[in-house]
Amino acid sequence: MMTDVLRAVLIGAFGGTGAVSRYMLDRFVQTRTSSYFPFGTLTVNLIGAAALGAVDALGSISELSKLIASVLGVGFLGGFTTFSTLIYESFAMLTQRGTRLSGFANLAGSIALGLTAYLAVFELVRRA
């Protein structure tokens, strides 16, 4: 049985790895678009939502799976996805003249697409 301290250390280590991965993927995507729209953040959050759907579905299989799910879900994916950046970038667009519609689209689209990605992958994995 894993101690809470060891679980916390693993979650922290995986969280740091997730944060670095988020930064690298966000920059990779954003530098390849010539748009002010935050496609990097959107990409990261949609991948994270879909991955969390898979992790949650797998987590229901066994105790070991629950441990792995907590380390990956809370740790890696918690560090990988970024609600605060979504809000920051959306607020920036909402307060700039000419980009308000994009700000609302970013918020609504991220939430709707993220939930759809989570549910779709959760159901796919659960039924596999």
C-alpha cells in the first residue's frame, strides 16, 4: 500500500512534468499559427480533457489503476491543463476592441469542446 506522502511526491513530480509539457506544446502550436487566438492553450486543454476521460475510465478497473489515475489525473494532467491561462487569454480578448467575439468563442468553445472530448474518450475507453 502506498503512503500518502509517496503519492503526494509522485503527484508533484508528474505535475511538474505536465507543466513543462504544457509549456512546450503550447509554444509549439502557437508559434505555428499567425493568429492572436490562443490555439496553443486550446490544444493543450482539449488533449488534457480527452486524456482525463481515458484516465478516469481506466481508474475504475482496480486499486492499482486508481493509484495510476490519481498520479496521472491530478499530477500530470493537473499540471498539463490550464484553466487560469484560458481565463487570462479570454479576458484579454474580451477587453480589446475587435476581439470580444473571439473571447467569448474561446471560453464557450473550450468548455463545450473539452467536455465533449472528455465524455467521448471516457465512453470509448469504458466500452473497450
